[in-house]
Amino acid sequence: MSFVKEFKDFAVKGNVMDMAVGVIIGGAFGKIVSSLVDDIIMPLIGILTGGIDFKDISIQVGSATVKYGLFLQNVTDFFIIAICIFIMIKAMNSLSKKKEEKPAAPAGPTEEQKLLGEIRDLLKNK
């Protein structure tokens, strides 16, 4: 399964435990990620786009000010947090699968194998 498909499946139909872990991790790393985006990533993107400060980007619509620059920063925050949560849950799921994958006990002989063994024993005794 590809990384993008797994991420899409996680984002669309995650179970309750995945969501609980996501909320906890998202809350714990939210300020760090916000600082990363606000203080490092967006200023660098601003330099690449000609010195634009995304906090100041807005449109005046009537008497309302639409601050879509802040919205872009928040979308970037969300994307980074979502990727981090996805990677953490993927790691936890792979660890739990390894614990569940215990070697199965060897299966006994099938009926066909038993019959072939009886035939072999009868041929030996003749």
C-alpha cells in the first residue's frame, strides 16, 4: 500500500483510537509546529515569494478583512501535524502487528498425508 493511499485511508476513516491518539499528539506538538511554521517556514516562503509576510496578506471585502495569509499558515500547521500523527500511528500499528505475528504451531498431517503414510507402512510390511 502506498504512503499516500495509507494517509488518505487514515484521514478519511480512522477509528476512535487513532483519533484519540491524534488529538493527544496534536495537542502536545501544536505549539511547536505553530512556531516552526510561523517563525521558520513561512518567513522562508516569504523570501522565496519576494519578501511577502503572510501574516499581513488580507483582502478587504466591504467592512470585513479576510486574512487569508493567516489561513495559509494554519493550513500548513495542520498539514505538518497530520503527517506527524500519521507517521506515529503507522509506527504504532507496525509495532502491534509484530507483537501479534507469533509463529503458529505446526499443523498436524492432513487426511491425505495420513492415508499416504498408511499406504507407505502397508507397502513396507509386505
